[in-house]
Amino acid sequence: MGEVIALIRLMPDGVLTDDEIQTILDEIKVVVKEPVTLGRVEVKDIAFGLKGVDVTVAVPDSEGGLDPIVEILSKINKVDNVEVVDVGRI
């Protein structure tokens, strides 16, 4: 089986401070567990002070897709919306 690599964007529930963004980044590292492999995590400026967090993950093809990881990421405090932006297979 191969792996699915995905870019997932987390949008906060409003304009957050740098400390609140850092808390989200720290929480991502805690909740993403095997068999999911955490790749790059980047903070992106969206507009008017609003920042999103782009998370790249690799998931084994046999693990049921991306739904479980999207659900886990959506439960992070201060995260309002989680969207799969891009998906590819490696």
C-alpha cells in the first residue's frame, strides 16, 4: 500500500495573538499520532490579521482516509474550520 499526503488548512475562530497561534501549533504536534506522519506546519497570513495554519500529513492508504485526522484537528481549541486543501498519493 502507498501513502496519501494531504495539505490541511486550519482556520481559527478569529484573529489570534501569537501566543494563541503557538498554542495551536503545539497542540497539533500532540494530537497527530501514528500511523499519521506529521510533515510541515506553517502559519499563513490570510487577511486583515487573520492567520491560518497549513498542516501537511502523510497517512497510510489503508487507514480509512483523511476523515479521522480532520476530525482530530477540528477538536483543537480555537480552531473553527478544518479543510483539506490538496491530496496526493506517494
